[in-house]
Amino acid sequence: MKAATLTQQQNYHSSIVVDASAMEVFDKISRVNEWWAANFEGSAKNTDDTFKIWWGETTVTFKITEVIPGKKVTWLVTDCHLPWLKDIKEWKDTEVVFEISEEKGATKVDMTHVGLTPEVECFENCQAGWNHYFNKSLFKFIEQGQGVLQKG
């Protein structure tokens, strides 16, 4: 994996703070079809679960490699087809890491996409996508019970 030696600052990273318990946040992250991709199959709750999401020809398949309830979940991209990029497998072997911590009566969620760095072709478009789905859709799903999914 090309991202193994990179620091967190070089990878895409964002944080949200929500009015919910760490366990509620943990549960809602696993409900991918309610905040990220309506086209979803599989399970995103437990270690070794696999799931696939897609929008048209674009597909991404994940395996859950680490689960610490209420604290952390890590998704490994095991396959992908990103036809709008020169390297249609650009996300393969990258990881999406959610770290959850309770602070001052609220819960902070740090999300890092390890391997999504400014050097890769997808960075600008994927950063914009994560800014929408993580910062807006997941936030709204946790706070109000409904995410902001885009059709596709």
C-alpha cells in the first residue's frame, strides 16, 4: 500500500462534532446506505464484514478490518472501479478510518482516508465528495436521522 509511510496530515482528513453518544455514532457510520450510497450491498458492522457501494459504473468494495465499538472502525478498499480516472483502481488498498471520541458532552468523529493524498488523480474530486458525504450527510444523519444522498 503506497500510503503506509504517509502522515495523517498528507491523507484526506476531516472531523465533525455531533450531539450523540459514541455508540450511536458508531452504529450510524455502519448504516452506509443512509448517508453515503443508496446502492449498497453487504454489511458494514463487524470485523471481516464486506460491502459494496456503487453509482452507475463506479463501484467500491470494502472489508471491515478493525472494529472497536464506540471508538473506531476501519474499512479497507479491496476492489474498485473508478472509470473517470486514468487508474481505475486508485482507491484499492486504501483505508477509510473513523475514530470516535466523546468530548465535553458531545462526540467527535475523525475520518481519515489513508492513501487519498494530494498526489493522486482523484484527490480534488474525492475530497469534495468526502466533504459532502462525511461533513454534511453523515453529520445530518447523526443529528437529524436523515443523510443527504445524491442520486446516481
